[in-house]
Amino acid sequence: MGVQQIAAATDRALLAGRLRLAVTRLNRRLRAQADSGLSPSAQSALATIAHHGSLSLGELAGHEGVRPPSITTTVGGLESLGLVVRGQDAADRRVSRVAVTARGRLRLQRDRRRKTAYLASRLATLGEDELATLERAAGILEQLLEDGR
């Protein structure tokens, strides 16, 4: 590997570190704006159920990348708040399925509105050139995430 290749790899690694930190901090601030009282894992599970529709606990655990006992605890908390409802699978009565309630959907909508409003207020402080740069960056980030890796 030549000197230029090493320098380019180092630059990419530094940029990756800066992006990771900025995205992590932005995510933390957006979660705080939602003020939902839910843990990040509960917020994520609720959003996943809303996105995918009725899921078995095993399917939800797979989407969330956690073990079934963890998702059972998370779903129990969401259920106690009236945000999700559990029911039996029509084909296999041994399987529990979870769906978002109307209250859960309203909670998600409210949280998303608050997060978007916060970010929009921050964007309002930027100039046209900065907004154009962020527009291009958003497209690039979306492209990076398209392949799911």
C-alpha cells in the first residue's frame, strides 16, 4: 500500500469516526426531544411493530436483534402502557402476536412530530449553502444505508 493509499484510508477512517459521533449525538438529542418516557429499546420495538404490522415475539426479536426473553420483557412494558396488544396466532395458538394499538400509533406520531420540529428548528439557523450541503449529504447517507449493511 502506497503513501497516498494509506493517507486516503486514514482520512476515510477519521471521517467515519466523525460521522459516527455526530449521528450518535443527533440520535440522542432526537430521543430526548420525543420525551416519550420509553427506553430506546421500547421505542424501537414499538416503531418496528407499527412498521411491520402484527409480529410474533420471535419475529420482533429478530428485527430488533435481541433474544426472545428480552423482547418479552419489552413487550410486557409496552402492553402495560396500552401501546401494544398481544393476541394468539390464528394458525398456531402457541404463538403470541403483537400489534400496535391506536394509543401506540398516536404516541409514535407525537414523538416523530416533536423530533422533526426540533430538527427543523435547528435547520432554520443555517444558511442556504449549508442547507444545500445537508440535502446532498442526506442523499448520500440514504444511499449508504440502501444495501442494508
